[in-house]
Amino acid sequence: MLNNVIPFVLIVWGQTLIASGLASILNAATPIFTIVVAGILLPDERPTPLKLIGVALGFVGVAVMIGVPTLGSDSNLLAQLAIVGAAISYAFAGVYGRRFKSLGVNPVITAAGQVTASTLILLPISLFVDGTIDVSEVHMSTWIAILGLAVASTAIAYVLYFKILELAGATNVLLVTLLVPVSAVLLGWLFLNESLELIHVLGIALIALGLSAIDGRLWHRLKYTLS
């Protein structure tokens, strides 16, 4: 519910009413909510000043890269709140998922259980909302795309998600939301002949700087060297 059903429904509905750029910026607030939730509920993930600075830098980097004007391009408050609600749901999902470490559950089992349960919940809802489809009319390229999304972008991705969650914690695993816009810009530049402008490079640099601050090792090493 927390990591699939609620956020997927809210994001899909929200993005029918607001621009994808604004949705990406709002979704990039996930680490901010995660730091708050994890700081309250997980004793070993208390926020540090360096981690807070890092998240702020990363969020600013996303806003810069996608475009600050995007923030004011839509006025649909409910749709914006839906994306924010999805980000908060992801934050609680990351914190809740930490319990599987103490239970000793294999990340493959966790990922399979999550996706299967989500399917069982969403299938009747989708059939009620959209009705049935004639599968014979679906083009083969569509099936290949669905297979790629199901295997690479969902099954394998969630196994990695729960493994990283076990090793690195809720805050670190949800930093991926800062990298989604970076991936989109770079892939668009490499494969779709989209432009890679200076503002994109600046945004990526800020995100990288923020991630390094959250990780902390490079900054502590630099502080030790200077002292």
C-alpha cells in the first residue's frame, strides 16, 4: 500500500492535471519527508546538519535543472498535493521496510510479495475504472515495453531497492528520487537528441554535491585534511 498502491495512484492522477516537470520537483521532496519520518521513528537515522544541507542542495538542484518557472506553471492545488502525498507515502514505506532487515526476509521475497499484493489490490480497481481490453489488438511492441518495465524497471529494481534499504537505510535508498530527473535529462540527450544545456549541468552538479553531503565521507575527509 505505502510503496506502490497509494503513490502510484496519486502520481498517475496528479500528472494528468499538472506538468511532469512540476511533478518531478514535488516528488524530489521525498528525501526531505524521509529524513523527518526516519528521524522520528528510527533511532539510527537521526538527521544531521550535513544531511539536511545535502537534501536541500539536491532539491535545489532538481528545481534548477527542470526549471524554476515550472513551479508556478500550474495552479491545480489538489493535483500538487497528490504528488506530495505520494512522496510522504514513499517516506513511510522506506521506514516501514526497514523492519524486514530484523526479520531476515530475503529482498527477493519482499519485492515479490509487494508487487504481487499491489497487483491483487489494483487489478479490480483498474478493471472497474477502465474496463477490460481486447488483448488481440495490443501491438507486440507494447507487450515488449510492458515486459521491459515489469522485469527491469519493477522486479529487478525492487530487489535492489530492498537490498539497499537493508544495507543503507530509508533515507539513503529514497535519495533515488533526486536522480530520476538527472537520468531523464541524460537519457533524453543520449537517445532522443534532446539538448543538454548549462542549466542542466548546474542542476546535476548541485544534486551531486548534495548527495556527497548526505553520504558525508568525502566532507569528513576534507575536514580532516584541512584540520
